[in-house]
Amino acid sequence: MDIAAITWMEIQMMVTAVNRRSGRLVGDRGEGVISTAIAVLIVAFIGAGMWVAFQRIWGNAEVNIEGQVNRIGSANG
């Protein structure tokens, strides 16, 4: 066996021993899925906040536009 293979096996045995001592029985499987889910939730909350802000801004703009149109339409009519 070459030195790289022996070193790899020794590292894997040390990692296994540390995981057993620390109570960690599995590797990092699923970490990417969990991180992605958290990122999706954050983006969803940001999107919901942007939608609420957009609705408020649009409502205020609609009232202002309607007031200006009525003012222009009634001036010297």
C-alpha cells in the first residue's frame, strides 16, 4: 500500500473515533439540505416583506394619483 492510502485510512479511523467519543454517530449528510431550506425560508420572509411594502407604496401612490387627476380635471373645467 502506498503512503497516501495509509494516511487516508488513519485519518478516517481518527475521525470515526472522535465521532464516537463526541456522540456524533453520522457524518455531515443532510447539512446541505438543511442549509438550503433555511436559505429558502429567509428569502421567503424577505419576499413577503417586500410584497407588503409594495402594497402599501402602491396604495399610497394610487390615492395621490387619483387626487391629482381629480384636481386637474376640476381646474377651470
